Amino acid sequence: MTKVLVVDDEPQIRRALRTSLEAHGYEVVVVGTGEEGVLAAADAMPDLLLLDLGLPDLDGTEVIRRVRAFTEVPVIVLSVRDAQHDKVAALDAGADDYVTKPFGMEELLARARAAMRRAAPEDPAPPLLRYGELEVDLARRLVIRDGQALHLTPTEYGLLEALVTNPDKLLTHQWLLRRVWGQGYGTETTYLRTYVRALRKKLGDDAARQGLIVTEPGVGYRWVGEPTFGASSTD
Amino acid sequence: MTKVLVVDDEPQIRRALRTSLEAHGYEVVVVGTGEEGVLAAADAMPDLLLLDLGLPDLDGTEVIRRVRAFTEVPVIVLSVRDAQHDKVAALDAGADDYVTKPFGMEELLARARAAMRRAAPEDPAPPLLRYGELEVDLARRLVIRDGQALHLTPTEYGLLEALVTNPDKLLTHQWLLRRVWGQGYGTETTYLRTYVRALRKKLGDDAARQGLIVTEPGVGYRWVGEPTFGASSTD
DNA sequence: TCGGGGCGTGAGGGATGCGTGAAGACCTGC
DNA sequence: GCAGGTCTTCACGCATCCCTCACGCCCCGA
């Protein structure tokens, strides 16, 4: 059955969405916070995600970014905010559609159908990546080494996520800086050196050997960690 | 270049869309009727279709249906009508999004990016080139020989890319130097000798035999690697 | 047959960029 | 206001890469 994940903190909206969706034959999972939403997107593997932007814990675009780290599930944003820059930010973060509250249920259902119709066939890529004794849980933003959870700073995790979600690909300095630090960056290669070093240290990687992160001099870095357990390439 | 087909009969909207889209680097084709729109969708093969619902000749949903008969191109509907049943009809007919006039141009551009991003996976050109035991992955900037990743310096890779992307074509010294080293170069054939040698060595090619890189004395070089087809590692 | 230009080969100097270590600036929660 | 953690910045060896030069070979024309 088609499964829809609803992430919203307003009881009224939650009830209305659940009722209407179930009446149309969808299986519905409802959670109330952004953190729960990201986890549910990983665990429940829904076919569609309806996301409220005004969540209490996380910014909406942040939720989209985290979900997009491990799944291509269609995301429709529901929001009371009608400002253009909110829509642009959400859509560019990876959302598929943006509906302003209050919305008509028939329209929402039609947009949901359109989004799911377009969706690519679901690839069962597990949000848990393993590289020997290293585990990266993209949904929980958790990194485990030798059974022990590692503490990564936000920047370190952002860098790791950028690397592991683009395996074997040469990521240029500029690309990494823009992705992890923001659009205004692109030349600060000393940042990269510092954080790549910190990551290597925490992951137990060695700059000299080609273990996990390979340096491509003058160009960028590349994640070459061999995934263990399960299928590999995720194109 | 990304091509956008605009189907609208209002001169004001046409001008505004053309200006904004071209300012953002899109190639724009504009027609004024539904019949023309369907034909242009087939002939011009656009990457995105912006469709006004209030056309003089055909009903908007009919245009969508006809277009959908032969292409999966993303369709965004522009309409003055805000009624739910119009949106539902358009979306269920095969549209990907529905924007009500008057709309903000930034929002429209963001929705266009989202629609095209989702359609992107049907990329028919796998950038993985194979020549016997040599693989060149242009997307990942990865070169593999006998199952082992090769380490190429930026200049070496730039030269290889120039050669591989112009197979069987005679590339002059000047052309190669300008492409790999920059506009200010053109006479430094010693650079080419040095780097062609390094490339041949790493690729396992032999200058004497005509394996991969052929020397055209006094003129330039030519890539003659025979592409082999077969099961690639990315399936 | 001889000479010269172009090419392949090998090696080396200089500059760039990287890894490393450390320290100050900043921010955030208590 | 304070303390801990985090981000940014700097200096210093060192490996790597780009560029350069010298030499011998082959092909081609005189």
C-alpha cells in the first residue's frame, strides 16, 4: 500500500490529513517534530513526505536537507508562510512542491499524485552505511567506530556527509566549501585541510594510505571507503 | 543549454518569461497556441514546458494529454484560475506543478529547477567510457586500469579528458595546449610531449604501437581507443 | 648519404600545495 | 561572567607536481 509520512505539529492539521489520506486508501504515519520526521523517513520508507515548515525543533529546509541525504522520496512542503524566499529555499533544498496553508484537500491530493507519479523507482538504499568497523547512519546523523559512537562537530559531520553521499567521486575544493560552509565560500582551502585532518583522525584514517579519504592534490578530495555488507554502487 | 518551451498567448507574460528565463541562462522558445505548443514540444524537445491554461484554441488539460502521449518532459501550468478543480484536472492530466497568476518569478524559477531536477535521472548518456581494461568515468573523475584506480595529476587528467571526449579526432598542439593549459598557451609542445608520455605510461599505452594515443607528427595527437561495451560495474 | 626537425625518454630544480601542530577568536549554554 | 566547545587563522616542514633541459632516435628531405 502507498505509505505517506506526515510531519506536522498542529493536531488539527494532523487529524485532517490522516482522515483524508486514509479515506483515499493511503497508509499514514504521523510524527510531530523534525527529528522524528527524519528518522521516520528512514525507518518507515514512505512513498511521500508531507512536511510542515513551522516545526518546533528544526528548520524546515534543514529537515529536507537531512532527508535528501539518504532518500529521493517526494517531499511536499506545507506552510503558512507564503513569502517567495521561503518557497525558493525549500524547493532548492530538495522539496518537490510547496503548498500554502490553508490548502484545499483535493488540490493537495492531486499534487501528491503528481509527485508520486514522477518519483523514480524506489531503490532500497539503506540509510546505514558500513565501511569495515565504521558505520555512518545518515538518518540519525550518527557515526560509530568499533562499536563506539563518535562525536563529530557540525562542520565535521557536514563534510563527512558530503563525502560518503558521493562515493568515489572527486569533490573539488570549491564544491565542498560551498556545500559545507555555504554559498559565500570557495577559496578557503585551509578550512578543508583542517577539517579533513580532524575527520581522518576521528575516523582512524591515515592521510598517507588511501583508506577512506583520498587527497587529489590541487583539485579536491575523494571518498573511497569500500562499503561492506550489501550492494555497493548507488547510481 | 537547458531549453524551456513557453506556451502562452498574452504578450506581456511572454515578454516577462522570456526576459527572466534568458537572464538565468535558459534557451527559450515561445509559441502562442496549444496546437503550436504540442508541435514545438515534439520538435524542439524542451527540458521544461511552461503552459498557460487559458489558450484560445485548445483546453489546457487537452494540451497536457497530447504532450504526455509522446514525452515525459516536466510541465508547469500557469493559470489565472485558482479553483481547485482546475488544478486537480491539470495535475491529473499529467502536469507536474501548477502556479497561479500573478506569480513571483523567483518562485517560478525555483519550481522549474525542482521539476527539472526530478526529471534529470533519465540521463541517456552514461559518462562511463571503457577501452578494454581501461575505464574512464568522467562524472566521478575516476580512471581505472585493470580494476585499480589510477592517480592522475590535474594536468594529466585534463589532457586525458580532452582526448577522450574527442575520439578519433586530430587535436592540434595549439588546441590541446589552449584547452588544458589555458588561452595564453599554444607553442609549448614540450609540455605536451612530457604529459603525453606520463599519460601513456600510466595508461599502459605504448608510443610505438597505435594503442590509445596516436602521435601525428608535426600536427598533434589523436585518441584512437576502441570503446568496448558490456556490463558495467554500476548496475 | 647526410643533415635537421620533431619526438620519446630520463632526470632535476623550483614552486605550489598539503599535512601537521598550535593558538587566538567566537559562540553558546550555564 | 565564565567555561567548554567550536571555528578560524597562522607558521613550518615536506611531498608532490609543473616546468625545463639534455640527449638519442627516427623519419624525411636534400
